[in-house]
Amino acid sequence: MTKLSNPMHLCATACDVLKTANAKEKVEKTFQYVQAWKDGTIREIGQQLPPNHPARPQKPDILNPRDMPRRRLGTEAGRIALIHSIAHIELNAIDIAWDIMARFEYEDLPKSFFDDWVQVAYDEAVHFQLLNDRLADFDTAYGDFPAHAGLWDAAFKSRHDLMARCALVPMVLEPRGLDTTPPTVEKLRRMGDEKTAAILERIGVEEIPHVAAGTRWFNHMAQRRNVDPIATYHKLVRSLFNSKLKGPFNKQARDQAGLTSDYYEPLSKEAGAA
């Protein structure tokens, strides 16, 4: 890959990705900028306020989550819809990784913060590409099915504070992928769809460090602000999350990410009592 002839600072590259509507171009720019950061072509963090909403292609149609068609995993159409829905999540996750760098640059964070989220952006771009390639095996592509904006809505809702962002996205929504992926992989293998199962299994493993990054920087900010991380997490989730935390939880994967049960079990018990 060629080096940038006029290297920008990291926040400017983040905003460039966010303002790129085409999914393929978004992925390609992510790969280019990640490589430029890692090889030192981009050295400065810089400052640039990101847009409140990333650019999006005309398709897919965005529906309210409750209006999304129900899918049956036991059919080919259901499997295609599943792959498409996860591809949509991964595309949003690319944007969220770039957004967290530019939006919260003012927090005067160490370089390791940006290293973490640059890697997350790269992983999410790889995941999207794997899933979109798998859609091509079924003669379809990203955009051919409706989707919802739930993940970005959570990012938008938490745009005011880094701890809120970490609590709501990498510590609430992304861990659900850790919980749901293993049984989904098992179902796909029982159906004989080893290729899709292998992709989702890889994504499940590679999402653990993403949850870990969110948890690590949440705890970093809690220490900096001299607040209790567990109590603050509970307060933020109660105020920002519209649903309830419900199991079953993949405790092994969550523990591996540093998201121990004292974060989520008390909230889950509240959900059970509701």
C-alpha cells in the first residue's frame, strides 16, 4: 500500500473515514490510515471534531429495531439476513472506533489509547470485509437487506463523555456479541455452514480485546476522576441503556476482557426482578 503523500493527523483521518459514505471506501481508507499510523507516516494526534452522524450509503434501508423482519436461522434466507445484520454492526463499529479517537481527544489520553482504537478500527474493517465476501457467496451484498441504527444511536447518546461511551458501547452492547456468538456458531455448524461458522468464531475471539479496551479506558477514567468504577458503570447504564441486561452471559469471554461479573450481574438481577 502506498504511503500518504500528504499525511494528515490522526483525528483528521478519523473524520475522513466518518465522512465516507461508501462501505468499500470506508474499509479501504481504514486499512490505509491504520498502516500509516503503525508505520509512523501519521505521527500527530491533532484535533478535529467529528460529525455527530457518519456518512452512510443509500442502502440499506434503516428501520426502527422493532420493525426489523424476523429471521429464521434454519433457512438460507435467515442465514443471509444474519450475516448482513452482523456486517452492518461491523460497519458501524468501524465508525465508532474512529469516532472515539477524534471525539475524546480533548481528554489528553496517552498514545496507547489511540493505538488500541486504531487496532479496533482495523479489526472491524476486516470483519466487515469477511462478512461482505460471504454475502457474495450467496449472490448478495451489504445493503440488500434492511438494518437498524441501534449501535450508532448508542454512540450518539454517549457522545458527551468518554466514560459514558465506554460503558454503553464496548461494555454493554459489544459484550452481547461475546454471549450470543458461541451458540450461533454451534447452530451454523449443525446446519453444515462451516464457512459462516468459522467467520463468526473468528469475530467472537477478536471482539474480546475490543471489550477489554473499553473496560480498560473506562477504568482509567474512573481512576483519573477518583470515582468508583463499578458504581459509576451501574449509574451510567441505568441512565443511558433503554433495555435490561439479561443473560445468559459468556462469563469466560467477559472475564478475559476484564469485564467481571460485578459490573453486569447486579444489573442483570434488577432485570430479573423487573
